[in-house]
Amino acid sequence: MAQPPPVRVNPWAALGLTGNPFRRLDGEALVRSLLEAADPDDRSPIRAWLRDDADVVQFIGQAGWGKSTRLVACHTVAVAEDRGGCRFDYIPLGTRHITIPPKGRTELPRLWSLDEVNRLTPRCRRQLARWAAAYGVRLLLGTHDDVVGDMEAAGLRVRTVRLQPADRAAIARFIKRRRELSATAPDTGTRLRVTEAAVRLVCDDAAGNLSRAEYVLYEAAQHAVEQIHRGAHMLMLDMPQIRGALQALAARGATGV
């Protein structure tokens, strides 16, 4: 008689977590990751960017500093609140020009979020600014470089949000917030612990890039949870787990950024 297949046990469920806390988030989960745990339904920090009096809000920072996260969060909240005519576009590496107005819809967007706008030529950015000014389209921009000159040349008012690299404290807050978001009960998030030494190693490797830190922590947690004994109710990430993740990522040539 054929044996029944073995029952697969979800080790994250045994830890009281919905899954790997450091998985990439999008949509509503990403919005919640930016908000304070004290009031996870408070959207005011994100609405402040959406309701700013400026015609353009530009998020300036290097890779992994949170530009895309904030743009996607703003777009998600705007769509959820039915602001109408919201569009999000990522400008791929090597792209120097985009079609203005954007293709793919008949009505004009009222809010256009553009990530990596620094990749466009200055001429294309000025064309974008003139078009936005002529049709009253608000722009949310993610950029490595300050593009205020291109925007103000068209008479647009610009608010600049300068982002900072993730230091050790920021990574520690990130870990705490992700555990809270993944917990199936108020106290289960603490069942995944990351030592201070591990946080230091992650911080040194990431060099300010929170996306890289997220990737390393995901790899370390995923490997560690597969090694724990069935029925374990605690998972610890320390220096050996982080070093193992770094070695595995280097062997695959993966950067996560």
C-alpha cells in the first residue's frame, strides 16, 4: 500500500509568524511597514506627501534609501482613497526618454509617480515639467539627483525630501517593525530575535542600503528556519547565520539591490 505523502509543517506558523518577516512587501503591506505600530491605520504621514501644497514632491537618495518604498506607498494610498487618475512608472536603467503624456490611458493622470527620474535627460525632465504645469498634473519623483531646477523652470513649486542611509538604529527599527507586521499575535514577533552583533554585521555589509539589509536578513532567516527542530518556538539570528547568508549570496552573485 502506498504511503501517504508526509505532512509539510510551516515552520513560520510554529513560530507564530505569517512568514519570513523580511520578504519583499508591496501594496498595503508596504504602506503599513512605513507607519508607526502604535496606530497602524494612521495614514497621515503618507497623506502629508499627497496633500502637500507643492506641485512636485521629490524624494532624493541613493539606492536602498527608501525612494521607491515611499513612492509605492503614496501611490497605494492614493489609489485606495480613489483620488482618480493615479499612475506609477519605473524608469528602467538605460532609459533616457519617456513618452509625455504617458501612453496606455485616455484620461490624464492627476498624480504621476515616477521612480528613477534622474535617468531621464534634462531636456526630457523639462518637457515633463512643462506638460505637468500646463495640465495641472502633480508629480511625485524618486531621484538620485536634485531635479528642482528642471521643475522650477516650468514654474512648478517643489518640495524636497532628502532621505538618509540606513544606520544601525534604522536597521534595528526595521527589524522590529517587520516582526510586528508578521506576528500572528501581539507577543509572537519576539520569537524571532536578531542579536546586536548580527545587526552590526548587517549594517556594515549594507553600507546604508536598507534593501540590501532586507535581502541579507531574508536569506539568513529563511535558511535558519529550515534548520530548526520541529516544534521549536524561537529563532535566533546571530553572527554565524548572517555570515552564512552573505556567503550564500556571494556564491550566487546576488546583491538584492
